[in-house]
Amino acid sequence: MRQAGRYMSDYRALRQRYSLLDICAQPELAVAVTLQPVDVIDVDAAILFSDLLLPFTPMGLAFDFVKGEGPSVEHPIRHAADVERVRVIDPREGLGHVLETIHLLRGELAGRVPLVGFGGAPFTMAAYAIEGGPSSNYARTKAFMYAQPAAWHTLCDRFATVMADYLVAQVAAGAQAIQVFDSWVGQLSRGDYREYALPHTRRIFEALGSTGVPTIHFGVNTAAILKEMAAAGGDVIGVDWRLPLDEAWNLIGNSAIQGNLDPTRLLGPEHGLFAAADDVLVRAAGRPGHIFNLGHGILPDTSLEKVQALARHVHTVSARSHGSRG
Amino acid sequence: MRQAGRYMSDYRALRQRYSLLDICAQPELAVAVTLQPVDVIDVDAAILFSDLLLPFTPMGLAFDFVKGEGPSVEHPIRHAADVERVRVIDPREGLGHVLETIHLLRGELAGRVPLVGFGGAPFTMAAYAIEGGPSSNYARTKAFMYAQPAAWHTLCDRFATVMADYLVAQVAAGAQAIQVFDSWVGQLSRGDYREYALPHTRRIFEALGSTGVPTIHFGVNTAAILKEMAAAGGDVIGVDWRLPLDEAWNLIGNSAIQGNLDPTRLLGPEHGLFAAADDVLVRAAGRPGHIFNLGHGILPDTSLEKVQALARHVHTVSARSHGSRG
């Protein structure tokens, strides 16, 4: 999950002068924003400040952020023929600024914490391209996928090619772990996940396998497809808060797990926040391979102090149970 | 799920002249709209045309529908003190027009198909009251629930009292089955469901138990809490399309099941629609107690012909496997 955001005053100050896309496009700014949470929250990793949709622009899908509404694609994919507009690009050219940000960040971090790069899974990229932005039911995406399966697979194939190449390039530029976000895949039935999403996601993890860095595979609303997501790939499966952590872990077998505190807990009182975090830690205890995290992104109204207190609490409890800060 | 809607030209024609709330408020109109799908789709039950939020107005929470955005509550519940504004009412007075609609409908239907009444579960009613409308993350609702648990339980208690009374009154007026919608409950972790939602929902099903009519308990995104929803009550548990039907059924034990075709299948070609419906029927075979339904409401862009074809297909396949139309 993006660590820097509107809940941080430093970030809000910068956003007075620059748009989200400005920050992503200028490596010095993206570096500064990536480092903000590392400096003030004592997190165990730095998450590259970037956006899932950055590949859209060089691929021929112009988009922008509309205030209060999120990303908006200028000419969404609506017909099979529109897929031809989607270009397979070389991310070293079209997305060189992101790779430059990663390169600079490794120098700035100087080994303090590892740097995590990320990108979108083909289903989620295709869903954004078809809907033109977020949606409550992804009806256009599914209608396209059911009615135009060949065009759907061509579209996902292009995203898989570009994303695999882009994420491998992120590792080459210095990313020490990669998280693949399949943000909207929880809208699919299990059968549809297997048919329309899994094969394309698998290609990305297969490509990342050659890099040797750990990979994380994340989605929300995925209780019904966790086993299938683990089969698609990822050393670590990221889960939301809906299933208790131990039960989710049983579904994904030998993969490690990341999660799964409900981020809205950060909007409530500290005793409830800590109790909910403890529940996650207890359910993860006695089995190696848990990365404590929220089950989704930090909400804009969250107080920074609460996030800091949570990080301290998790470190203290983990140190107590592992005998060292784990 | 509401059967009548924008996918029907008769309904669209009526909506040129009347708002959704006008139709709900005038029994003759609500009767006419309830009968539209019964007349043209050959469904096995009539679903009362009404709206989940109708109790809000007499309870002191004025609301309206904003074009393209859904319901909007004028003064949402934001502080513990706001809960005092929420009045426990006698639905026989404040919601008499709905009971009159039910009474008239039974006469019009004359036994053709059973009439299903419905209402919202306390969590979903409280979430609407706090958010003021739909939300993507229900952050205000959860923050309220975590920070003001006493006020939260008072609010849900009032909704449970009114809804139990209202639904029992629907049965007295002639409803032959009752569906309780907990539309947004899939946002909760299992622990939160047990603590903040389940006890209030249970009160409604306990009250309905004395009526003797079959009850249906429905939510979406509920793969992680199906067992708990079944424990809260309902002769039949309604499920969305995410989990395969047989697997969802194994989770709810002895309850019957309703579902679970993805409604976006109706936007795709007929062969895929029928194949997906067949998959639901095959997974339900060999065990009594399945009500075929969509996993959520019909989308506005759906073609009526496709819905008619689906109903015919399901009747044909069911008749073949049961030896009679079941």
C-alpha cells in the first residue's frame, strides 16, 4: 500500500504545489515523498511512491486524476477494436522516470530499509482501461470479458507483457521486492478468476521469478479466490481484513502472508487499534513468514500519530515474541 | 433483489412521471410496479417494490435520491448525540403505505406467486444513516462503531426494534416470505461482524420466527462471514457469486441457500449466461433447499429479453432434473 499520502502534513504541503502525477513524473519529488513515511513512521520498508496507472500514458491510454473522483481515462476501451490502440512499450523508455526514482532511492536509503517496487496485475489494469476509472460493480469490464473474450485476452496479454517487463526493470533499477496489485480482482467469481485473470497474472510472476527478489501478490475482497491467487504466483500473499489471518493463511498453503489489519481501525481509539493488531499477531504466531501490514491503504483522515503509535506497538509486541525485532 | 427496475421499459415510462419515492409512497403505483416483472418474466415470486430506506423518514432521518448518486440523507448521524434524533416509531403508522401496498398486492396476485417483503438489517441501516449514502469503504461507519460503541449499539438497537416490528407487520399485511438485506455487511471483519452486527440482526430473525413465514438473509462480499450470518438467522442464506454455490452451502450448514449467478452475466452472450446458470444448478443438485437467483441486483443496462431467456432456461433445466417445475 502507498505509505505516503494525505494523512501526512508534509505530503499535503507538497500537493499544494504539485499534482500526484507531477510528483510521480519528477524523480526528485518522488524520492522525497517515498522517504517521508520512512523518516517519520519507522516502517520496515520503503514503498516506491508511484501510481498503478503510470504505464497507461506511454501505452496510449491518456489519463488524469479528477479531484474527488480518482483516475479518469480519456478514451476508455469500449470495443474490441479499441484494444489495438494499446501499445506494447519498452518501460525503460516510457517509464524511465520511475526507474530513475528507484535508482536514486537506493542511494538515499543507503541500506536503511529495503525498497519495494510495484505494479498492477493485468486484470486490474484492463478493468481501469475499460471502466475509465473506479467502479462499484465493474459491469463494463465483465461485459467486455464475457462478450469479447479474444479481445479481452489480447488486452490482458499486452498488459502482462508490459508489466512483466516493467517490474523486472524495477528490480534491475534497484527494487528489492515487488508487490503486484490486483486491486479489483475480488469482483470476480472463482471460475472467472481462473479463466480471465489467473493466466495473465502468472506470466508476471514467472518473469519476476528470474530476478530472485521476493514478490507479494495483493488484492481485496479475495476470500473466495485466495488459493487461486497463490497458484498464480507470489512468495507472499497480501490479504485484507475480512478473513481472520490464520484462516486466510491456511488457504494459501506454503506461501507467506501479508496483512491484515482493517485500516479503519486507525480511525478509532488506540485500545481497540492495539487489540485488533494483537489479534493479527497472535493469529500469525508460531509460523514463519508473516509481514504485518494493513489490509488496504491508509485512509486520508487517519492521524499520523496513530500510525506512528501502531508501528511502535507492532515492533514492541514482535520483539517480545521473537526475542528480537523481526 | 428488486425485480422491477430501469431495465424494464414499463418501469422507465412510469419513472418519467414519478420519482422512486413517489412510487413507494403511493400503493397503487407500487402495486403496478411490483407486478410488472411478475407479468413479463415468469418469475416464481413477486418482490414488493419498496426501498430499504423508507423507515428513515418517519424515524427522523430525512433523505432523498440524488440522480446518479443514490440515496442521500439530509443530516447524517455523525456524533453520539445524533443518535437521540433517531425515533423508534410504530411502522403501522409511519409506514402504513407499504403495508397497504402488500395488502393490495395479495389481492391482485390472487395466489399466482408468493409475495416477498423485505427490509434492511441494523448494520446496513446504521451505515446508511452514518455515511449519508453509499460509500466505498464505510470508514465513517466503522470509525463511529469503534469510537462510540455505546452509541453504535443504541443506534442499531433502535433500527432492530423498528425493523423487527415493520417486518412482522409486513407478514401481518400479507407478505408470505421476508428477505433481510444486510447489503454492506461484507465490509466487516468476522470479529467485527460478531461484535457490532450479529446481535442486532438476530433480534429481527427472532421476531420473525413467531410469524412462521420463511426468511431470507442476504449480503454481498460475505465469503468470510457466511457461517456467522447463518447463526444470526434466516431459513435461507442469500449469497453472491464469489464463492461457488456448493462451497458457500457447506459453510452455512443446515440453512437453505439462494443464489448465486453474477448479474453481469446478463450483460454477456447467451451461451455464457446459460453455462454460468447451469454451473449454479449443478452445484445445487442433489440437496433440497436451493432458490435460484442472481447474486445481486439486476443492472440497469440489462436487456429484458435476456432476463426472460434466463428464467425460461432455469425453469427448463430445473424441470428436467426434478421431473416437474420446482
